[in-house]
Amino acid sequence: MRASAPRMFSRSVALALCGLMAGCFAANPDWEPPADSGGSSGAESSTESATLESATLESATASSGDTSDGSGLECVDITDYLHSSAPDIMLVLDRSGSMVQEQWDGDNEQVTRWSSLYDAMGVALAAINDDARLGLVMFPGDGALNTYSAPGCIMNDEPDVALGVDQKAKILDSLPVPGLEDDKVQGGTPASEAIRLAREHLVEHQSGQLQFIVYVTDGVANCGGECTALPEGDREYCWFDEYDDHIVEEVSGALALGIPTMVIGVQVSDVTSPTTKDGNPDDVNPHDALTEVAFAGGVADIMGEGFLEAHDQDELFLHLNFLTEFITPCHLAPSPDLPIDAVMEGTVEVTLDGQPLIQLDPDSCFAGAPGAAGWAWIDEQHGSAVLCGPSCLSYQSGATLEVNYCTQP
């Protein structure tokens, strides 16, 4: 976590940040840790190739060293079985016509949803670590038209920006500039196809990192694929006025692969839409539909409140600020060689440069300005933890991390 700038977070914001930052979801189970991953000093360490058996933990001896507080606990150093790194992020951004057709700032008629998203992305991208792997998918695709037909629903075959390091400038350059976006921010909402494209791209470029999709939209998915099978006279109505619930399947499928989806809604309506030819899916409450998507994506299970709602520009800036908060190497996830069940039966002690860190609950870890020093479990079942506030800063600055599993002799 970047704790240098004081911020206050609500409970839901803190929990959402915890979930994304520390990997409350199991990483790819088929991944094998590289030889140079793990904990210890700052961002560099080595990993033992041998498997750490549960019996090894259970047979810890005094020769492993007593804890520094003289408690007499017998400990085993498990630092080399942890890896810390920034996750891979695919940004999936809505550039449909509604993002520019409506203003949402009563004091400034020039502030559209798209102009706010553009400005917020610029701030967020500027603060993200340079070594983070980022990519971009916008929907609809290039050349989409504000027309009540298939051309309003086209999607690109490839991401607008491929996943990679040092992609921040390229992503910002790819976003249509407010005031010059007349032919670039228009069309429908083929969000299902956009999520599918982002998911497939992440799977194709797996490297053992935690992976996430950040999905930003002002409405619900339309442009359902079944429209092409309808009689020609019915297709136009279908393209825009039928809700494409395949998006729930797409985010669920991503989560099943270990890729959760964080959903940010931009001034999403909480009123059931009428049955009329107006370009919006009929008889659908957009707020409820997007909440279902958020829960299917997994992150809402951490927050307990569905998607992150931006009712104005300030809230959109706050939510996108997550990108600066969780793209850091302060989350610690175990390698497949670490027997988590056995570890959880003992005591875990964490030190930085030999100084013990106190264990915090997640709320205490992320609340406050700039937050308390220490560490916190985020997902005890999978052994994911995070360094908090000043402790994170110290680790990023090169402090030596040590994590020990300890038991009574």
C-alpha cells in the first residue's frame, strides 16, 4: 500500500482494497514459483526448490532460533515460501455513447462521465508503480457508431493496449481526449465481449502474478450475440434493448480461473427501465444487474455491498485511486510448496530489519492517515497477508522481511 499520502477509507472501501491488494483469491493453482521469487530483502530474494512438508513445521527445534522477545517459541523461517509482487490488471472501460451524452456536474456543463473518467485515469496511472503490468480494453471497439444496429456493437479483436510493464503512457494516449471524442465515444455496451477479451488476454499472459479485471461502466450490457439469429426485422430492437446477461457468465468464468473482477459504476440508475425502444435494455434495474455482476466477479463478496458506486466526479476519483493503492509489492502470497493448514495451527511472527511487527485486523491496517504499522491476514484460508502503512513503506525502501512459523516446544 502506498501510505505516503494520508487518506481516510470507509469500511467498504478498506475491505475492497484489502481484497484486491492482498489476493483474497487463490492464484493460478498450476503456477510453479520461479527460482527468484519470495520474500526477504525489499523486492529481491531467493526461493528454495524443495517442498516444505508439514512434518518439517511440526518438528521445529530450538536450533532454528528462539523469537526475539524471549518467549521460548521454536520457529522455522518460511520467508522464502512467500512471494510479493504487483498484480496484473486489465482495465475494461465503457466508452459507449451515454458516457458523453449526459453531464453529471451541475456546475459545469462540460463535465461528462467520460471527461471525469479520463481525468481520474490520468491521476491514477501517474501514481502506479512502473513495474506493474497493465492493459486496456475499451468497449465498444474502434469505429462503433451511434446507430440502432450491429455497427453500434462492434468490438476489437485485440486489447487496445496489451498487458505489459511501462504501459501507463500508452494507455492514457489511447483514451479519447474529452472535447475531441465525438466519433470515438459512441455506440452500445458490448461489455460481455470486453470482459471475455480481457480474461482471455490475462490467461494468455500468465506469469504467476495475481490477476484482476477492473470494469468501469455507466450501465448494463447489451449487444447480445443472439441478435444475429433473429429475423432481420427484430435485430435492431435486440441489439440495444435486450439485456446481455452473458456478462455474469463471463465474470464468473474469470473468477473460476483465479481472476476476480472489480466493478465501478458511474452514476448507475436504480430504477427499472420501461419497455420501449430507447437504447436501454427493457425491464431491467441497472443497479441490481450491476450488483449481480459484482458478486459474480468475487470482489463484492469481500465488500459485502456490491459494486463501487460513483455518484459524482469526486467519488469516481476515489474509487479509481485504488489503482495507486493496490499496485504495490506489499501483499504476500504463499507458494504452492507451503502447507498453509499446518502454518495456521501455529503462530506466525513477522519482522522488518529484525524488529517485530504487530498483527492488525484489516480495518486497522487500511484505515487512518496514513495507517498503522504492522501486518494483517487478508485471507487466512489461502495464507495471504499484507504489510500495513509505514511497514509497507519500509519494505518498499529495502527493509529485510522475515516471516517465521512458531510453536511451543
